[in-house]
Amino acid sequence: MCPELQFDPSYVLIGGQWQAVAQHVTLTNPSDGSELTKIARAGEAEVDAAVQAAQSALDGAWGEFTAVERGRVLTRLGQLVLEHVDLLTELEALDVGKPITQARADAVALARYCEFYGGAADKVHGQSIPYLDGYTVYTMREPHGVTGHIVPWNYPMQIIGRSVGAALAMGNACVLKPAEDACLTALMFAYLAQKAGLPDGALNVVPGLGAEAGAALAGHPGVNHLSFTGSVETGAAVQQAAGRNVVPVTLELGGKSPQIVFDDADLDAALPFLVNAGLQNAGQTCSASSRILVHRSRLDEVCQQMAEAYRGKRIGIASSDPDIGPLINARQRDKVLGFLAQAGELPILAESTPDNDLPDGYYVPARLYGPVAPDHDLAQKEIFGPVQVIIPFDTEEEAVRIANGTDYGLVAGIWTRDGARQMRLAKKLKSGQVFINNYGAGGGVELPFGGIGKSGHGREKGFEALYGFSVLKTVAAYHG
Ligand code: NAD
């Protein structure tokens, strides 16, 4: 059952108008498999209309907004998001199966993104450049124009906040394609943006299937910048489409992020980060810490304490606010179960199983494996489920080699009291973010975020995102 909404969730939002479409996709509640509601199945025609509406907004009212005015709209939007945190939380729990506490954290983060980018909108400055005699040279930052935002189902609110928030702050007009499994908070966000006074067409939402609406947006010649978060395969396809139109693209594609526990680590401090960074959102987190590298001298201790923590985790329906909810859909559940089957004889240190009386949702057990060889599939591939592996090491060099030994490089965590080692590893780890004596899976509105290798390229979040969502222009004036 979908809560009372003041807009029709089966509509698209184009040019400020909520519009019906001919075809629909059924949304399912992952907690019990029941039908939730229908959303639009936008196609090429709707995407084309949305891109045109975005361009019209740039040519019209939105294009005339000053940086201060853009900041004010975003700040008002952040306030409205805060006032609707309960509803956004409920929608996300129903739509994505996210436990209430975790869904609420996402809704609050969405407000924080609006506040952050609202406050930053008028603080992006150009530079003046000393040049030849008789010249004045300066740079300025301008919007790309129409930006396309293709968003996955795992953290819709956070990903929309970081990409649409930064894009609007810089004066772009957005076309948002939420994931077909998770559209409700995207639509609610757009509804609130209208209430906040965002001009028509500055934000358009076209829910639909990836191969239809997503591909149409990625390949549309009227789009000037693409931001994509999701799988490596789809990211590569989006980059190819962007390449054909020669437009920049930001890709955030997931990872196999390590936390490294050295012999001198403060294990009491580390333990909650080691476990929760793997189990948050049932492990469906691009920056999930799915590999725990442990110095052999602390191996027994870490295995025993993490196993105990696993046994205390409860799996349940999202509305009961368990530690771990269901996975997003049957496909994802089957994919994770496939990895568990493939683990074969790998030693299971602990398992947390779904309650017996759970309805027919997409649940999987949470499993901790160890010791696991660094080249095992479970230690190399992104599982996107509540599964972690413990990998022992003997030397710092070996730890670095193992940590850097996957195709990915998104986030890494180091647990050690040795300051010199902290600095050495921060340099040596191939990763977009390195956390020392903490771990921030997805956290930190203010912190630039993005990967290297197959984790993608470009940076979102923080002030850095504002550079990605704008173009630098150099002006050289000769005045003698
Ligand atoms: P996906 O990459 O296929 O989908 C992400 C977004 O891209 C969705 O909005 C989807 O509709 C859209 N899309 C799909 N095909 C497209 C195309 N051809 N052109 C343009 N857009 C397209 O991810 P998924 O199917 O939802 O999940 C598959 C796997 O991706 C998961 O098992 C997981 O490993 C990974 N994943 C990673 C992240 C992340 O944050 N890194 C998020 C979600 C999924």
C-alpha cells in the first residue's frame, strides 16, 4: 500500500507538468513481494520532451536565476525535505525495503545535500591569471546546460541529492531517470522542488526501464553532461553513448572496498565499522566494506568478535526496523544466493538467518567467511549483498598488495595507531577515499567521492562536485 501522495506516482514530470504515460512498470515491496504501485515506463518520446523542457528552462526563467537565487531555492528545498522526512522514510522503506533507521538517515542526508549545495551555489569563483602585458585574463564557471542523471536503486535519495543538488547549484537543468525499482522518493523530491519554487523544467523526472528511458537519456544529443551510478556494465554502455555525443560523464560504479586491521589497531573502535560497513543496506552499497584484511596476530580476535556481532543481527521487514532488510528484488536475491552457493567449502565464521515468520520478500542470510584467499571470487567480485570475507596478511606490503589487488578502487579503511604507517598507506592505496581509524561507507555530504579503476571516474559530493557540474571558460581581454 502506497501512502497518500499529492501527486500521481504513475506520472512523469516534464516542464513542470505531471503527465500520464501509456505504459507502466509495477513497483514491488521487497519486504513481502506485494504490489506497491505503478510508475511510468517512459520511452524515447518522454525523454526527448524532458530534454527539451530542460533546455527551455535554461533559455527561460531558470537560466536567469542568479547564483544567490539558486542557492535560496535549494536551501528552501532542503527545509521542505526535512519537514517531510517521515513520509520520505516511509516511501523508501516500502519501495527499497530499507530499514526505517537507514531510510531516515538517507532522507536527512538528502536535506543536507540541498543545504550544502544551496550554501555553495554563490561561492564558486573564477581566477584572474597574470598574462602578457596589456591583458586581463580571468576564468569563470558556467553550467554544462542539460544534465542527465541516471540513478540506481540502492541509495536513491543520497544519489539524487549529491548529483541533482550540485547540478542545480551550478545552474544546470536536470533530467532525472530513477531506477525502475526505486522511484517514489525521486518523484517526491521533484514534487517538493516545485513547492520550493524551482522553475518549471529545471528538474524533470522520467521513470522507466534502463534499456528504454535510461538508454534514451544516455544517447540524447541534447544532453550536455551525464552522471551515472550503477553497475560497471551499464556504466560502460552509458560512457559509450556519451562518447558518441562527445559529452562528459561521471561514473560511480561500485567496489570491493577493504578495511585493513593492523597489529596495533584499536579493535573496540574498529568493530562496529568493520561489521556495519558491510551490512548497511543489506550490503547493497557501492562503498560497502566487503573485504576485511587482518594482520595474522589479530586474526582470531577479529574473527571471533565479528562473528559474535553477526549472530546478533536481525533480518526482517523494513517497517520493523531490523538491522538488515530484504534485497531489492528477486534478481538481486538470486545473484547473491548464487555467490553463496559458489562459496562451496569456504569456512563460514558466522551467519545471521532471516526470521522464520517473515513474509515472502527477497531475504538472504548475512554471512561472514574467513579465512579467504585474496584471489577467490568472493574476495574479488562485487556481491552487493550482506557478505564479507576476512583475509589474513603478514606484512604491510602484503596488505597493500591485497588491498590494491582488485579491479576496483572506491574506499579503503586503515586501522592502526602508527602515524607514519597511516600516511604511507594513505598514499599507497589505490582508492578514491581513504579513511584512517574510521570508515565512511557513503557518508559525508562534504567529502568528495568517486573511484579509480572499475569504480569509475569523476567526483561527486563536497565542493569538488561543483567543478564537475560546470565548465571553465577563460576570458582574455587585450586593452593595451
Ligand atoms: P544498473 O547499472 O543496470 O542500473 C542502474 C541505473 O541504470 C538504473 O536507473 C537503470 O534503469 C539504468 N540503466 C540500465 N540499463 C541502462 C542502459 N542501457 N542505459 C542507460 N541506463 C541504464 O544496475 P542494476 O541492474 O540495478 O543492478 C545490477 C548490479 O549493479 C547490482 O547487482 C550491483 O552489483 C550493481 N549496482 C551498483 C550500484 C552502485 O552504487 N555502484 C548501484 C546499483 C547496482
